[in-house]
Amino acid sequence: MTSWGQLVPFGGVVLLGAISPGPDFAVVLRHAALSGRRAGSATALGITAGILVWSVVAAFGVAGLLAASATAFTVVKLAGAAYLVFLGAKALLAARRGGESLPWSPEPDALGAGRAFRQGLLCNVLNPKCAVFFVALLPQFLPAAPTLADTVLLSAIPVLCTALWFLVVANVVGAMRRLFTAPRVRRTLDAVTGTLLVALGLRLALQARP
């Protein structure tokens, strides 16, 4: 049976992974700042759902198969890279237009919870580094002969840690929305998060090359 001596360090490592800057953080930050707490929280829950997917498949060995298959891993990398570049390009175009809406995109203020949730989910699920992270980490904390309860418990830890962190970020940033929606600040935020997302996407795509 998994002990507290295993759960505490596991939770600490997962929380450090969630706190480290990356595409998940950039997406939550932008949605919370420009669309408010509701959209930011929905994005956070979408990312949490993605973490649940990765933790469960890692616990059952599926993510290990993905990591072991060069072709499957490359496909996921390229899909994730394309999605990050797409999100980043939207933000950069919004920055160039000074925060005005695009013909094919709603105003940031109109971003619904459902769409925010889907963007958070896809941003996380299409990040193959999550697969590698859980494949490398989770088995180290499972007993030699894990029970279903062990698997469920360890899968729940990353979900809870991720939800806690990103919901805090969404609500803190959402509370400062008036500051972030000022035209100059909004344009800067779009430019910074867009550049970060495009850079992360391009880096992921380059790493997918043989």
C-alpha cells in the first residue's frame, strides 16, 4: 500500500512541475487576464482533466508505450507543436490589432467556459512532455505489486495539485482583470504570451525532427 512517505514527495515534485512556466501557465494567464476568473478557472480545469488523462494512462502503462514508439511520439509532438503555434499566432495577431477581435475569433471577453476548458485540455493532452514526465515519475512511487487503490490514489495526487495551483492563478489574475484589460497592458500580454506559445511550439516541432 502506498504510504505517506511516498505521497508527500510525489505531490511535491508534481506541484513543482505545475508551477514551472510553460504553455499551460501561459494559456491560463491569458484567459484569466482577458476573459476573467470564469474562463481562467475553466482553462485550469481543462488542464487538470489533461493531467488526469496522463496520470491514468501512465499508471496503466499506456503512456510508456507511447514514449517507446518513436512514430507515435513524433505525431503527438507535431500535433502539440501545431496547436501551440496556433494559439500563439492568435494572441500575436490580437496584439498587432491592439486587442481588436479577429474575423474568425470572438472577443477575448466573450470566451466561454466550454471553449476555455477545451483549450486547456488540448494544450495539456497534446504536450508529450507530460507523458514523459509521468512515465518517468509515477512508477517510482508505485509499490512493486500496486493495487487499484494505489493506482487511483497516485493518479489523484497530480490532479489535485494541478487544480489547486492553476485555480489559484486563475482567480488571482482574474481579480486583476481591470488592470490587464487596459489597452496597452492587454496588447503587451497578448504579445508576450503569444511569443511564448509560438516559441514553445517551434521548439517542440524541432525536437520532433529525426
